[in-house]
Amino acid sequence: MEARILSVQQLLHGFHDGTARIQSTVHTTPEDKKMSGITDHPEVKGPSAVSGTVTYSKSTLEAPSNGHGVRNGGQDYADVTALELNGVADLNLDCAFSKIKQHTVDKIRNDSGYVTPSLQLETKQVEQLASDVLDVIQRYGQHIAPKDGEQHQVEWIGKPMFMAKVMSQLEKGEAVKMILPAFPWKSINKVDKVTGVLPDLGEELALARLNQMCEDIRAVYPMGGQVWLATDGLVFDDIVGIPDHETWAYSEYLVQITRDRGYDHNIRLLRVMDILGYTSGQKLDWGLYISLAQRCRDHLMTSYGRTEEEVRAMMREDSDTLLTYCGFIRFLESDLRYSQVATTATSGQKYRKCVKKVAINMMIRAESFTKLLQASYTDYVRLSIHPSTGTVKLSIPLVITGTGEFPRTPWHSAIALAVTGVYSTVHRKNVQETHTSVFREDATESSSPHYFREKSALWDWDDTDVVFQPHFPNTLVVRPRRTVPSGTKTLTGEQITNLQALIAVHTAGPVRVEGFTNSEMLDVVAAV
């Protein structure tokens, strides 16, 4: 079913006073209407409603006297929607936006997400909206310092190259799509760097930030944004020695997080076999994944593969490519310390040679994967987790830390939470003595830490029934453990005193205390 739903709310966001032509076409059947949950919405009435087409031309929208809909030809509609049981209904409207700026209606959502009309707007209007959308995306980016010594670039120098791509999506009434190759697997160095195989608080914060970016886009353009995560673990895992089953488990947990947190409308996960078209119409499970893994790597290199000579030439000519290579060397120096890949490196010199060999092989795969993405997602805004000048992509920090520097990625680090509420992306070996390992509530004996929390009497209590739970961006929720019966947990006087002190120093974000019986005391705490 193709459905284009036209609502006043969708038309007005991001536009100025003026007139524009809007076209809405809906193809529906009775079954479509029933499945999409729109049976309660008004149908277009007219002499040709059964046989095919209803057209309203040059109609000015005005809020009717009852305030519930839009008046068209003397009839009120609950929203500006052309729907019909059989056939096609076309709704052509010249809208005087200034007359309906205060009118708001609900969007309709079906299994495929929000649906809107195609907009035929003046080029100037589309350009302004595209610029506004890219400004939102730019706020989430961070690029390397320019040569004049300024800390960060104020303007995203790559913005102009994405204007046409975003304008094309806006004209189609689509969500603004972005592509981000990232989230491969947890580092193979689980001794010094990361907490385990599965995503932890770092990935949760990263996904929350990407989701918030999409919602911020929605504030200026009601279709919002969509980040397509091209998870690239399969591209590299055989090079660094990570088994395919770890890559699969990591990506499946990412899918679970996006689903459980309600991010799945804004964030989509793509694996290499999805991009290459091997999974069309099939549910991807472990059996299908492992059967396609090597085939996908071979396909990637056969059809899109870069040679070592090409990549080295790219590094000589392009500073961003060289930055990525240097970044690979930097994290591989610690990543490969316990890898089977480096078992033959019996000296420091041989180890460094091994690291550089793996790094160039990763660059070959990375640039080949980039070539695939460029061919497959031509109109998407390119995001990157690697620092860059921002010329051809937007470099986006996934976790905001207190240093202002470009952070480590969640899969190459662990999260350390300070008593101030500030996050750091750290190697686990560096916080073992200064921080406490914090586990998920559903953790088992074999579970890995969720994050590391700075040691402090303000939250290091003997009471294991009280949970301190960090939330994006820097909120701390203090509540009873879920296994504690509701309405039975009371904070002691000492605990309340500690919370008062914690609220005072937790300056990065608010502290929410909830779920305890002595709520009147908690009100006092919140006011301090």
C-alpha cells in the first residue's frame, strides 16, 4: 500500500507564510485501511468516490467554527486527508499558510512509519528547510581544529555538498536519511579496553544521541531524520581475529536496544548482506548470517574492492583518509595485544609492523565498504565516527565527555561516570582502582560490567536495593531495584543526606529520585 497522508501540522513546520501547492495521492483497499488503522478517519465523499478520483483544486484551508477540522467545500474533515475505499483520491490544495498556522492535527502512523504528501514548493522554501535540517545535524558534529589554531570549526565546511541530497528527500516528503558505518563489534582486547562482547552503557548513550538528533530534525521538519547504521563488523572481523558469532551477537543486541527503547523508527540497522541484497524477503537469523558471511566479504572485494596502491594514493592526497589510517594504527596498537593475529610478533618492532599491516588491510576494506555505500545510498547524508575536516562527511562524537575532545567509540572503550554526572570513554584497566564496576539489574554471574562509577560515599551504599541509573544525556535516576515490591522501599535519613549532597555536585544533569515511600522528603531533596 502507498499512502500519502496530508496534515496541517506536517505542512507548517519549517515553512514561512506563503502559498504552496501540495499534492496528496492515496492508494487504498478496504484491507489496507483495516491494516493501517485509519478506518476511523473520514473518507473523501464525492460523485467519483467509488470509481476512482476526487479532486479539490485551489481550496483555501480555514479552521472551521467547531475547531476540529478543516473546511473544504462546506464540509469539515478531522484532518486534511484524502482517503477512499476503492481507487485513487487526489487532493490538490493551494494553502494559505498564514490562515492555519495555529491549527494542529495528529499524524497518522502505520507499520512503515509516518506517511506524508509530496510537496511541490518553491525552490527557495526547500533550500531554507534543507539548510535548517543540516544545521540541526551540524550541531551534533565535531571536526578537527583548523590550521589557524581555533579549537573547532564553527561552520561545517561540507554542508553545501549535502544541500541537494536533503532537498531531494524533502521534495519527496521523506524522512531525512543519514548513513553511518559504525558499531562493528566490541574490541578484541577485553582485558585492558572493553567490558565484554555485548553493547554496554556506551552503545546505549550513542544510540540515544543518534535518536535525539532525529527527533531534533523533527522539530524543524515533521518527518524527522533516520540514521541507517551500516554495521561493519563483518567487513573487518576476520582481519583482527574476532569470530563471526561475536559480531552477530553484538549486532543483535543493538537491534534489541533500538526496539526496547523505541528508537527503531529513527534508527535502522543494516548488515553487509542487507546492503548487497542477499537478505531481501528473508528473516536474517544466525544460520543465514554465517552462511553468507564469507560470500559477502568476497562480493565486497570483487565488486567494490580498492587496491593497496589506491588506498595509499588516497592517503597521500586526502587528509581525512590519512586521519582514518592513523586512527586505525592508534587503536590497533592496544587492540591486537591479545589477538591471535599478533602471536608471531615476538618483538616490539615486529608488533608495530604487524599493526601497520592490519591497519592497511582495514583501510582497504573500509574504503571498499565506503565505495559500496556511496553506490547504494547516493542521497543520504554521510556521517562518520572518525575525526575529519568535515569536507565530505559529518564527524559525529557518539558520547559527549567532559573534555570536549573527540571521544573514543563505545566499542573501543568503557564508560566511566563521575560523581558530577560527566561521562568519560576510558580503557577499563585505567579505572579499575578508582571506579566501581556496575552491572545491569538482570546480570548473571557471567555478565560483564555495564559501566564504571567513580568511587564516592554519595552513592556507594551498602543498600543493594537502591539503584543509580544513568540516562541520556546526563540524567541520574535513583530508584528501588525492580525486584523490590512496589511501595515498600523507604530511604533512611543518611541516604537522604547523601542524595542532597549528590544533587549538589551532579552538575552535568538532573538527579531524579523516584519510587520510594517517603516522597514528601524527596520533594525536599529535589528542591535543594
